Amino acid sequence: MMKRIIPIISFACALCLLPSCQTFLDKSPNTALDINIDSEDKIAELLTGSYPTASYIPFLEPRTDNVEERVGGVQSRLGETMYFWEDYDSEDIDAPQNYWNECYRGIAGANKALELLSTFPTKTERIKALYGEAFMLRAYLHFMLVNIWSDPYGRSEDSPGIPYLTKPEKNAFVKYPRETVAKTYEKIEQDLKLGLSLINDHYYKQSKYHFNKRAAYAFASRVYLMMGKWDEVIACADYALGADAGTDLRPWIKLQDELSGKREQLAQSYTAPNNPSNLLIASTESRLARLIAQDRYGATTQVVEKIFKRKTIKDDDQSGDATLIYPFVYAPAPLRNTRYLVKFDERPTLRETSETHPRGLIVPNVLLSVDEVLLNRMEAYTMLSRYDKAIADLKVYTMKKLGYEPRVLKDRYTQGSTSDYSVYAPFYGLSVRQLPMIKTILHFRQMEFFEEGLRWFDIRRFNLEITRSSRNSFYRPLKQNDPRQNLQIPVEAISSGLEANPREGNNHLIRH
């Protein structure tokens, strides 16, 4: 059945001017769309095949302050260009272009599903649920695109967004406008609200691989966090977390007792669908499990100690042990001074391979988790100056994960200084009282999502600078409002008329 659906996705992908679909442009659009998808089951299959199979982690994590140059690591052009925030445009399963392609392929699938659903005269409960999944998927994919290739929300009124596609095109070459980031978010929120009202878990056989109800509200909490809509963050997080916020958190201290030294079991447990902390999982084709351990640009002993072994909570003697790292840290032989966290399990399958597409390297990625939702709510409480609530969430978080409750009084979380006030510059601003708690939450977020790529989104929304210890000729520090915070639009899309992102100096596209 899936073989009959793929041509539709491929054609719609080509309509987004994506290189991987160029061969399909020789076919007649009408013929390509003349495929019989006439049942709820077939539309469900179409949506299942529309989730992205590319990972953003391999090209976002090297851009963060979680990485350094590893002596003796495997050199790669992708790792090098991402580490120095250079532009890169080449075909590879782990390249930005592939993720862009996969997002628009998924959007095309969601749009086709919505078109097909509109032809059913009777809106059964399952039809409504399929509508909900399609809206959520379309919102999520556009959200990821705008947060990788456009300015953060709120930075500028006229910041270019990304093309927001709401229908399957029947013409092969269509020039899409970028509009603005604000307009892109407006459309994301519209789809988000529709999806939340229609999602129904009853029809999923494996709910963790679909936008189930809790995953949908978790995603909503992330969207509203980016927008600075704090009440909405809390409302969505409340639904996703339930009455006891700590029940489904990832229990690091328990894993240390049960799985320490068992690398394969650790990796499998981290992304397992039966792990209650995982809300949405994607099966991606990636070298990620190998890159994290072997690439020249990755975590070193110094980085791990700097991030995980410094005090997390001001004036709390115990917080120096709040590492969130055990039992996941490993040292890959034969590299020296190198560390990595075991979070990714490579599951080979029998498929055709090539140099740029070594198919069969299936690596599950956790896209949404309970842990993120609680941290989102913590931050929202802080921004509303509801410090008691934020601290209560922090205590739940540390108790479940680390087995201890901070002994710090409330005033320690709200006694800030202006010494590093300008370092954190979100569009909504921060008060001196809010800053200490926000810094604490950001530190926990950095540890929680280490090697998962999400640190890059925090760097962008707080406009943080990054300084590397490098003598490479490519190197220029990443500054506040640096245009390199946005990845460059893929060259094929630019060649077809899509507006490029601005660049300074001689930052050129790196190609093989």
C-alpha cells in the first residue's frame, strides 16, 4: 500500500522545488495525482509516511556550545561547517538540505491528506482524528523549518519566515513567498488549535509514533514558549503532565542503579516507546549514533565537566552533584579526551546504499518529552513571577531525576545582578529578579537535551553568544543578532526564486 502513496508525496515534494524529487518533474502532474486513496486506512497510511525520516540533530548540535574540537576525531565537512556556522549545501542524509526536503515532503503529505479528507461526506470520529493529526503534523513541520531557517519569533516585525504550504499543488513550478516570521507563527497557531481540538488517541496502534493527545499539548507548550505566551504554556503543559508532574519524568538516578555500564540497553531505553517520558518518537535515517561518538566536532571531557559538574542552583552545596549525566557518559576508544552520552540506538535494516545515502541506519529520535514540558512550565511560571510554582516544579524535577530536593530558599532564586544581564536577550526581556531562575532552568535544559540539538533553539531565542577556542581560518565568534543564527536556505530553493538569508563577509556555500 505504501508504494502507491509514495508517488504522491514525491510529486508534492517536487512542487516545493526540492532536488531529491527532480526526476519526478518529467511526469505529468495530473497522472501523478491520479492515485486512488479512497479509505480512512489509506489516508492514515499517508499520514504515517509523512513524518520526517531525517534528523536535525547532526547539523544543529555542532552549532551549539556543547561541542569542541576533538583531537583525532573523524573529520567531516558537515561537522566542520556547522561548528563554524558556515553555509553548507550538499546531499547527505544528515545535511540540513535533507531535513528541509523531508519537512516539505511531510507537509505535502499532510496537505494531500486534508484534501482527501474533505471529500468524505460523513465526518466520522476517525475522519476527525485524521484531520487532527494532519493539522498537527503540518504545524510541527513548519515550526521546525521556521526555527532553523528564520529569525526567532519577535526579533523583528519584518523578518522573513518560510513558505507555509496549505494545499497540494498541481503545477510543478510555483514561486512561494516567505512572508514574515510572525505570519508563519500565525498560521502555525491556527493549525495547532485545530489539531488540538480533533486529535484522538483511540485510533493509533503505536501512539508514540504519532501526534497523540499528550504529544500535541507538549508541542503546543513549546510553540507558546517561543512566542512568550506564558499562560498558554502553562495550560498546555498542565494537560500534557497530568496531576502528578513527576510521574513520567526520565529517572536518571534509577537508570544509574539499573543500567550503568550497559550501553546498548541504555540507548534502547532512552528512545523506547514504552518509556513514559517519551511522548513523540521518529525513526530517522542517520549516522547520528556514530557521529556523536566519533566526529571531530563533539563533546570533550572539558565540555562535559564544564556543563555537568558546575553548580546548577545558587548556594546549594548538593547541586555540584546534579550532573544529570550518569550513567550515560562514555569515552569512545581510541579517541582521547572525548566523551559522549549514550542516547541513540542504531538499528540497521536491509536497504540499498550509496556513499551519500547509506540507507538502513535507522536511529530513533525523541521529538517531544515530558521532561521538556515540565521545564517549559517552569520557565513560564518564572516569567509570570510565580516563583513559588516554578521552584515547586524544580523540586519535583530534581527529586525524580537526581533523588534530592534543593535546600535553597526562594530569595536565592530571585536575587540577580546586572553583571551578566545583557548576556540573555530574549525579545520579551527579563527582569533582574527573573534572571537567576531563568539561568538555572536554561542550565538544566542544556544538560537534559545534551546532544539532542535543542540547545541551539535556546541559544537563538536568548540571543546568546558563542566563543570557540579555535585558530581555524573559518572561525568568527557567534554574536548577538548574528545572521548565522539562521541556516542558509538550500541553494536549489534559492535558485528557484526563494529569498536567501542575509550573510556578511565571504561566508560561502560549502559543497563537495
